Amino acid sequence: MKYQLHPWLASNLWVLVALAIPAIFLIGALLYFTGWALAFSFTDLELVGRKAVNWSWVGFDNYARLFTRRGFLESLWTTTIFSFFSAIVGQSVLGFLLAATLRTQRSVLRGVIEATIMLGWLVPDIVAAFLWSATTAQTGLINNLIITPLGFEPVNFINEFALPVVIIANIWKGTAWSYLLFSAALDSVSREVVEAAKVDGATAFQRVWRVILPIIRPHIATNMLFITIWTFTYFPLIYALTGGGPGRQTEVLAIFLYKQSFMVGKLGYGSAISVAMLVIVGVLSLFYLRLLKEPK
Amino acid sequence: MLNKSLATAVAVFGVAGMAMPAHAEVSIMYADWLSSLVEPGIADFEAATGETVNAIKLPGEGYVERVALDLAAGTAADVIQLDSFVVSELASAGYLMPLGDMGSDWDQYQHYMPALLDVVSYDGEVYALPTDTDVRMLWYDKSVFEAAGIAMPWEPQSWDDVLETARTIKAETGIDNAFLLPAGTKQGEAATMQGFYMALLGADTPEDDRNRLRNWAEGKWIGDSPAIRRTLELYHDVYAEDELATASINYATDIGAAVREAMANDEIGILASGSWEFTCLWDCNGGPALPSADERNALIGWTPWPGSGLPDTKATTNISGGWAIGVNKNAQDPELAFQLLTTIFDAGNFGDWTVENRRMAVRTDIAASDAYASDAYLAEATALAADTTGRDTYPGYQVVSALVQQMTADILDGVSVEDAISEYHASLVDEFGEENVITYE
């Protein structure tokens, strides 16, 4: 069937054109910035000074330095650990478990837990950073309430366990999203199917593993896609909490990119880092999008 | 029909809104700790001209990067507070307005000390007016020293003396930061200057610039030298070997606040910092939180940074920086912007601020004033300034400084001195080319 325009629209085509303008601008801007980063990743452009004006083409130098200079590979590893434990293991699994256990509850408890995890999501990143900083400091809540009363020496968590602190803070911050998504997904699983499996003698584990999870598989993939992209490029909470330190302990790629671009001032090298991040996230996204497809 | 005319009206207003020039107001960017100088100046300017000033007050941490980024993006304010070391670099990129002609029309311009105007010049043109200069020293907490049984006044003669004192403090009091030597990348220039440079200058003989980051006679950056190695060894001793300071305080969510709090709670023994701390350890802008000078003297003391103690090195070291205020090359109304600048720097406002906050004067008229000349603290700090130097602010310095901070961060991370320095050397070569980097054996 041929698609037909509404008669009013057909006689007022300018409305369609006008509506398309923002989209064209948006797509244009996205392409422009991506193209900008790609082009300047082959230059020695800097933020200030002579090379801010008279930059030159340096070929693949910036890309070679990703592998020959300290920083990129270390940050890639830190980002992988951070993303795996905070997003995939933490937010996703915790979000699913909470959604699965709480959906049968109709009590005050559910309301309290929902409100609590939503709070983490709603608190601005910078505020969250100060909260976690105060909580984990040597004179902070954890030491005052738990460690010291038990007779142990107070622990400076950010100094000793910077990456775990940042991972836990991000789990706290982001679990609400996975919880909401999985709650909706589980609501879509029809009760009859689960009941039928039960009648057929499936154990609780089998019902989850062989019935429920396959049904909500697209939701899992969608969730993974979003939180992986978000976490892989996540910046504010970590930067405010630790600045990537101590040393480089929590220097994820986004912070490495920021430091190289704006503190050292090497915009060309920073562009190469951002292109590399784009490629990595792109590959991960393709992987998840394949998961989204129904099996034949 | 109605729809069409409505759409036309919206479009017309929309375009008109974009095209109509905004009211020519003056904007200014400054760090919160300078508000006691800037804000009275803004009030005076508004009263005198009837203009409204758009005041953009920013946090001190990350301020230098924010300003550079805004200037590069074309979104910076008309009048901008700047760290003096970035002025030549920003000027070389064409972001700042030379003040030459306007400056000579202003009768107070002549009072600025020429040496300090040099710091904020590029290619013979002045691009900003300095707010203050400074000296650097080792501050110490008197109650911590008393608890550790260390004699005061404390007068260390070498790095060994400082380390020995810090070890005693750690052993006697158990505090985590017996000797806080600024390190790492989060506090930016503060780590380079308050920490690394102060040690570097005393790590080797000044001959041939062996105790610097740049050899000026040859015009090359120093990629590896005994001085750099010894300085990194000192960092290694403080952070790894003897654990006299924690890495984490250099990466705190708010470093300034963390240091002030630790100092107030007697959790820092020795703090490598500068002359501004006589007020900034409480409140840079004065105010009710600031105890009297006598009370402060009872709580904290300072001593010049000793050299390493090796033969031919300096007995004490010092390096000076300072801040400045300049005008954006793209200021909407340059004359108005310059008028705001001179109102802030008017003798009354500027002189009061300098003395009340114990800043080191950059103008002869203020330095000669009774209030300034009769202050005991300023007199001692000024004496220290008799033997000082500046940073190696040749274009490219900002990158070098960031690489220096990275070296110290590597030491905090447990990287060996050898590996940290070879990474530094390689990065310098990346940036400036093999021909512009030298090595001292």
C-alpha cells in the first residue's frame, strides 16, 4: 500500500519541512562533532598556546601513543573492571533480583525499598560524590558506626580501596534503572506460562532459567546496552569522588580523556582517545543488538 | 489563514529575538577565593557607571582548565581572572587583549612592579594586571610539633632534617599526614609548584639550570636529570617508603577543604604550601572565621624550604607565582571591560584587600603604605622574596607541568622512579621533538 499524506499536510508541506529542521540540525551536529573528533585525532591540536593556532597533521602518532605511552591501556582495564562489576554484575543482577523478589510483595517494605533505590538515582552526581566521600572518609559514617565500635583501627577507604568504593557508589546510583526495567519486563511474563511450567514439574530454578529469562531476553539486552554505554563513558561521580586517583587507581577512560584534553591540553590526543572509546562502545553495542534479535 | 499568520508571527519574533543584540553588559569570571577583591570592585563599578556586571564566580579547583576551555570555545567572560603562568600561553593563542594603550591612560598603572608585569607579558605586550605574588614555605602545626616533642622554632637545614622530623611526628602522634607534599594530577599547578618545584630547586646546583625543568641557554626542556631523579626519590620516600603522607588527600572530593579540616584537627604535621595560607588555612576572603594574627601565630608556624643538603645546592629554595586579571580579546565593550578592571584595582580597594589578606604587594604604592610596611608577617614574607625565581613559563610549560604532575601521580601509584622518568622523557619528546629535549647525566 502506498503511504498517503493527510490531505491537510499534503497542501501544507512546509509544516513537514519545518518539523524536519530540528532533526536535520541534530543529525548535522552529531556528524559534525564526530567528524571533528575524527579529523583532529590526526593532528597535534592543543587547547592553548602555539599549537592551538598552528596545529599540524601527525598521521597515526596519537593512535600509536594509545599503546606505547602509559595511560590508555591502564585506563581501559580500569574501565572494564568498573563497568563489569558496577553495571553488569552490580546494577543488572541486583536490579533483577530486587525486581523478582519485590514484585510479589505488596507491603510497606516494597515502597520503602523502591523509594530508597530511586533516591540514589535522583540525587545529582556531585551531591552523591560528597555523600560517598563523607561516608567512606576516615572520620566518616562507616568508620564511626561500624569499624571503630568493633574495636578496629579506622580505615581510609578511598586511600586503600578506591576502585571498590567507586564501584559500590555507582551500583547504588544506578540500580534503580535496571530495577524499573526488569519490573516492567517481569510484569509482561504471563502468569499462565509460568503456571504451566510448574504443572509440568519445572523447579523454581528451571522456571526462571528456562521460561522467564528467555521471555525477557530482549529486555535484558536493552538494559545491558544502555547501562554498558552509560557506565563505559561515565564521568561525574568518579571525578568528583576521587579525581581518577589516588594515582591512577580510578582513572577510567572518560577521566583519562578529560585529563589529556583539558589538563594537559592535548586536544588531538584526546580526540584519538574519544575515537577509540567510540569504537569500543560501538562494538559492544553491536554485540548487544545481536542479542536483541529473536533466535530463529 | 489564522494558522499561517500565527506561524509567521512566531517566526518573525523568533528571528528578531536572535538578531537583537543583547544589552551590552560586562561579564567577569573569577575564583571564589578572590571574591573579597573582585566583588567590592564590581559594586564600585556598578555604582559609578550604572551598568550591570554579570559576575561568574567559580570554584578554585579546576579553575585554570575551565578558563582555558571557555576562552578556546569563545564563551569566556569579558574580564577574566587568570593564573599568571597561563597568561603568555593564552596570549600566544590570541585569546587576550593587550593592555598597552589602555594601561598608559590609567594613572595607577605606573605603580606596578616591572618584574611582575614581565610575568604577564608576551612578545613585549602586557596582557593582564597582577593581583598578588607569593612565596613558598613549609607550614607546621605547633600543637602537633609539641605533641611530638620537636623543638620550635623549627629550622630544618636539609631534606633529611625534614624527613627525620616527619618520621618522629608519625612515630609519636600516629597522624597520617606528617609531611604533606602536594602530589598528583587533581590539584593541577599546586602540585607542580608547592611540591615538585620547591624540591627540584634545591636538588642540584643552579649552574646550567641543572635544578630546573628547562635549560634556558640551550632553549631545551630537561627530560632527565639528577635533580628530577632526587626530587622523585623524595616523593618516593614520603609516599611509599616511609608513608609520611596519604595519596588520598591529594585526590579528595574538595582538596582545599580536606587540607583545612585536617590542619584544624591537628592531622597534618608539615604542609608544603605558600604565603597565602596565613589566611587561607581559615578563609581566603577573611570574614568571621579568621582568627586574629596573634591567634594564628600561636597555632601555626613556618620555615623556609631547605635545599637537599647536597654540596653546591641552595640552602633554601623559593619560587613565586601569583594571579592576574585580564581582558578577553573578544570583549563586547573593551573600554567598559577595562574600566571594570581598573575599578577593581583602584588603590583603595586593592590596597585594603592586599593588607587584610596578607597578600604580597605587586604595586610600589601599596608596598610603601603604612599598613603594609608595618605588618610583621608581610615583612618576613617579603624578606623571603629576596631570593626567589619564577617557573619555566616558556610556551609549552602547561603541558610540561601536567607531565610533572603525572610523574608524581605515578610515584603515588607505586611506579618506580626509573619508569616514571622514562615515561616523562618520552612524553616530552612526543610534545617538543627529540631536538628540544636534553638529558643531564
